[in-house]
Amino acid sequence: MSSTAGILADAFDVFLLDVDGVVRVGADILPGARAAVDRLRNLGKTIRFVTNDPRPRRSEVFGELAAEGMAGSPAEVCTVGWTTGKVLKRLAVRSALVLGTAGLLADIAAACPDLRVNDGGPYDVVVMGYADTITARQLDEAAGWIAQGARFLATNTDPSFPTQKGRALGTGAVVAALQAATGQRPVVVGKPSPPLFEEATRGLDPRARVVVIGDSPATDVAGAHRMGYAAVLVADQPPTFAVAEDPRRPEATIRSLEDLFRPGTLTPRPRLGFPWPEAILPGVAAVVFDAQGRVLLVQRRDTGQWGLPSGHVEAGETVAAAVVREVAEETGLAVDIDRLVGVYSDPPSQVFAYPSGPVVHFVTCCFACRVRGGALRPDERETTAVGFFEITRLPENLLPMHPRWLADALTTTPTVWVR
Ligand SMILES: [Mg+2]
């Protein structure tokens, strides 16, 4: 994918152009943007204007860009409010509390004509967008419905956005208020989450080389990489990152869209090879042998797989306390820590997607433990069976990494296996 001979634009077929900060700031089209878009069009490139701004209707953004000679058709414009309508339609919900502008409400109504919106409830889903008229009373109502089990959808989580006068309060700030009040994480429609990008590329040739061009490493660049797309950052200076794998590191940095037509070099990045983690948790696992040298295993209720007793560190808890607690909860046994077996981080095998929760990457401390007391019994919530197994006769469907932890526990040197 490295291109030294040609211009940068040659490396891609589909250009997902972030609107705010790349095409325009406020209402002002940035210098060179119109000429650059014309040139991409003349080269036969596919263009999509994507924006995380949840306030305007898609038709408004199209009208504004068309008036500036930028957008050629409404299909080229993909707003997060319009995408939210598509997402709600797929969820097949019947009622929604929507906090946002008239534009957001209109795009949702167009996508979901049968959806009851803001009619007093009860609500299947709370949609958090942004409007400068949102009140604490409305947030309180939204938090109440989420607490009662309504799904929680956020158009986007940008904490602020650029204006001619500097940065202004964004959706992410009010989403954070709802998260704080409810302890619930929303499903996010906009960048860096997939739905907006998925909608922007719907129907395009899957072999097309897609690039996201944006001004935010955290949303545009990381979101592109989460989708497997390339990313070009618009910034005065290339950002520096401590490690090459940082998902916020773009393949190239340009000062404006005009630079797409200059020779440039792309720094390719390795494929992730695992689902994008929404949370990273400190994990604990225990290797517990009985007097006969058999190892303690539990069968997990959610997947049916067998594994060592394991879980994660809760707030306010030490790592040592966490592993003792997990063994007690999952097996009924009281244990003492003998020694550290190893510290493990291997995203391809330690990123888990739970049906009802976030995608989590565990960084796990594994300990060898001795039984102090208690009696074996499965934990009703998490495990269906528990028992000691001969090392030579382990169940077949063991969780990934667990055989390695067990093997390392049979040696005496702590292992550090992190990547
Ligand atoms: Mg931007």
C-alpha cells in the first residue's frame, strides 16, 4: 500500500471525508477543499461526507454542501442523526425518548414512521443526541427510563466540537452525565463506532480501498482502523505516538485536502486480528491443585467452555483479594495464594465479546493457589460444573490461554507474556 511514486489520492477508491475540521469549520469551507473534492470526482473516486454532528438533518447538510459546490447528491452525505434512524429501524423498537434537535427527530421519524417518539413513555430506547436546549430535567427523565431497562443509544460521544470561536460542548459531555447517573454504557452510532462508517460504505464494492480523512486521531483515525480502513489525518504536524500499533496513528498526515494530490508515503499498519475492545480490564486467574496433583476447573455457563477459575479485579479490591474471591465465588473453595504464575496479555485470545456487555480485553495475572478450606460447588450465576481434573485428562473445550497458564504453573519461574 506504500505509494512513493504517485499522489496520495491514488492509493484509495473511497474517500470518507469528515465534515467538521476537514471540509469546513462552522459554515466556512476550508481553503482548497472545494478544488480537492472536484479533483477527486474527476479521478472517478467515490466520496462520502461523514459527520458526527447529531443536530442537522441530513438534507440540511446536503443543502449546505451542495450550495458550496461540494456534495453532488444526498447519497454522498452521511450524518449521525440519519444513521441513528437506520439503527433504530434495525432494532425494531416501538417507542423512543429522543433528546436532540428537530433535525434529529425528523430523520428518525423518516426512517421509522411507526416509532412512537417522546409521547410520555414507556420507552424501549433512550436516544441521546445534542441540542443546546437540553435540560437537567430531560436528562433526569432519560436516566430514569434507562434505569428501568430502556436501551441506551448515543448518537456520538465527542466531548466537544470545533466552532469559529473555539470548541463548544458536545454530545459526549451529556452522554457522560447519563452514564454517570445510570452506570450504563450506550451503544454509540457515530465515529469511532462502526454504524456511521457502515452506513457510509453500504452498497460499495467490498474490495474498494477505503480511507477516512479526519482531524481527530481518537474518532476518525481510530474509528477507521477499527473498520479495517486506512486513515489520513488533517493536522499541521504529524502526531507522535509511543508505539507503532497505536490505533490513533494515521497512515499519513496532511495539512489540507490539497495535499492528497502531492506525492506521499503511507505508513501501513498491521491488521488488528481481534475485535475492537471497548474496555480493558485487569483479569485474575487461579491454578489450584489438589493433593493428588489434579487441577481445579470450572465450566462457564455463558459459553459452556471449561477453564481455570477467573474473573476481574473490582474497584477497591487488590489483585490478591480478587483471585481469592473469584475462586470462592466460582468453586466454593477458600484458597491462599502460593505464587505468581505469570502476567498475560494476548489480545487475539484475551478479547472477549459478551452477548450483553462490552467487548473486553483482559490483562490477566495468574496465580498458583493452595486450598485452605471450603467445599466444591458450582456458582449458580456463572458456572454449571466444577471439579478437579487429571492434568493428562483435561476437558476438550478449554478457554484459550488457559492450557498455557496451567503449563506455566507446572514450572517455577514466573512468566511475563504480554503483547
Ligand atoms: Mg472533525
